[in-house]
Amino acid sequence: MQFLRRFPQRSKHRPTAYSLVDIGRDTVKALVARVAPETGEVEIIGYGLAETGGHDITGGRLEAAAVTAPVNAALTQAEDSTESIVGHKIVPDDVIFALAGRATVGKLFTVQQTRPKPHEPITPKELSGLRTRAERLVRQSLANLPVEGGQWQALAVTDAGIRLDEHLVLEGLGLTGQEVSFSVFGVAAQAGALRALQVLANRLDLEVANVVAAAQGLAATTPHAEAIILDIGLSGTDICLIRDNTLVAAGSTPFGGAFFTQNLAQAMSLETTRAEKLKRTWSADELPQSEADQLEGQIHSARCRWYDAMMEFFAEASGSKPLPWKIYLTGGGSLLPGLDKLLRSDPVPFQRAPEVTWLGNQVLAGTKDLTSGLDYNLYGLAVSLIVGLP
């Protein structure tokens, strides 16, 4: 991933340990990762979890102040847990934050060029020029988005493929042809959310090494070249569409765990806290069958509304092209019974009958998880932040 914007570094010294932090509206998830001095591999060596009490970092500086204590608690827990793994406590000074889909927008950009000498091989300088043009296009376009949510700031780009004479090629270097195009997926972030993360880091005396958009982080961990990722959190669902091993569309909907809880509370005339507890017990398969059957009927319409929102996004993002048949779920809300079955209910929009699985313990190549018991349904996004290591 090529980052268009980097936070200023206090020192040119490259750290060997980082905190990876995913701040949700319900919980903050923190990991400690280090670069092994002997092998250069990235190792996950600690993790921590704390409740955020419904506060949202995308709400600005006041919300950043409100989550300072829980972020500190999660970081402390993660740092304490490193001692049992590596023999001593590791406290990183540098942090990489996740930025949720509701605080980002993404778009696919393509630059094209007709080569004056099509029989000569493509050079590194030629590809570099195309990349520079694509990144300039991202900066210019994303800085003035007609999208609600305040000011937007170009954050990062992900390569999305090279085509030579309308054929997708792996690298392009050394090949010959006349028409060459270079695509990138650019992401912009709410400027207010970025400022809030900087305020939070300052309060905790941390250096922000990077901020990674949720979609770009999750896409990097996908084990299949054509896939859909649905990250279902408390406040909504982040959506990634991956084709030819590259992220080509991303978005979010406000339908997540809180939406299901509210619908359950209304349908059964329950307090929200009671409905949430009941939903979690059901998701953990700890309810008697009779009660589970009752919940099944009460939440059916809410699940269908969630499914319709997914399909509406894909209809706009994918057009007439069939959708990838591999669907990966992650996030605490993905454990709600029946979502996987609903996604398999209609094979028509897909390349073939969809296969729905959980993202599971997917990590980037060259990464090892040395912890025991890390819940990847909760920590999946935090783990993906390894893609943001400098």
C-alpha cells in the first residue's frame, strides 16, 4: 500500500515494535507487534480489549478525549501480556490506527497512455510516471469530494491492476504493447477524524506511524483473488469488493450489531441492554432451541434489511458484472445466526453459488501470531493493520 499522507515522524529511527489499535463504538482492540531482529518477520506478541462506552472517534476531538482512558487500558493490557510471550514487557512508542469505513470514502482511479513506441519494452521509469499521474489524480479528486461529513483528506492508495492492450498483466515491466492503463484504489479520510486520532496519540504520548483505512487493511489479508469481505461491527458494516487480487470498491452501511439489537428490543419490548445480552447469548449458541426459534422469527426482517443494503451497494459498485462467490465475514456482529444463510439464499448476482466463511486467523505473509487465544472475529481488523507498518 502506498500512503499519500504520512504523519510526521519525530525521529528517522525505524521502530521495532508498534501498537495496532482499532477503536470501535463498543470496544477498543489493541495489539502489540514487533519486527523480529533475527528474521525480519512481524510477530504479534500481545493483545488487549476495553469497552469504549458508545463513544466514536469519528465524532471529533471531544470523542477522542472520551476514548483516551479505554484506549490506554487496552494498550496497557496488550503491553502487559507481552511479558509472558517474550520474557519482558514491551511498550511501543509508535501506533498504527484503523479508520472505520464510516469515516472514509474510496474510489477507483485509472490513468491511460498510448505508447509512441509500442514494440519497446515498458521501463521502470514509464511505470513510475503512470503511478505518479494516478496518485496526483487521487489527490486532486478526493480533496474536493461532494460527500457529506466535512472536509476530506487523501489518505492512501492501493494498486488495482495494470492493463496492456486491454489485458490484465501482473507487473507490466519489460512487456510490449501500445495502450497501457494503471489503476489505483484511492481512499480519503474525514479530516476531523484524523485530527482526533492525533489528539488521542498526543494525550497518550504516542507517535502516529500510520492510519489505515479499514477496507485497505482487510483487503490485504484476503486469501482469495476474487472476494467480498463484510466486517460487521456495532455501528455498521464495512464492505470490500476485491477483483483480480485488488480492492476495487469499498463502502459502509449503518446496519450492524446495534441495528440488530434495537430491532430485537423493539420486537420483544425489552430494554436495550437485555436485548444485547440475549443476542450475544444466541450468537454464542447458548440458548435453548425454543428461545432460539423465537429470536429467529423476531429478527428476520432486520436481517433482510441488512441483506438488502449489501445488495444495493454491490449493484452500484459492480454494475452488470457477476459478484465474486467467495464471501468472508468478520467482526463481532458476524456471529449473529442466519447472516451466512441469507447471503447464500440467491446465487443469481454471483459468479456461482456463493460460499460464505469467516475470515478467521488470516495474517499477512511474513507475520506470526505468537499469542494464544486471540479472537480473530474481534481482532481481525487490528491484525490487518500490519499492512501499515513503515
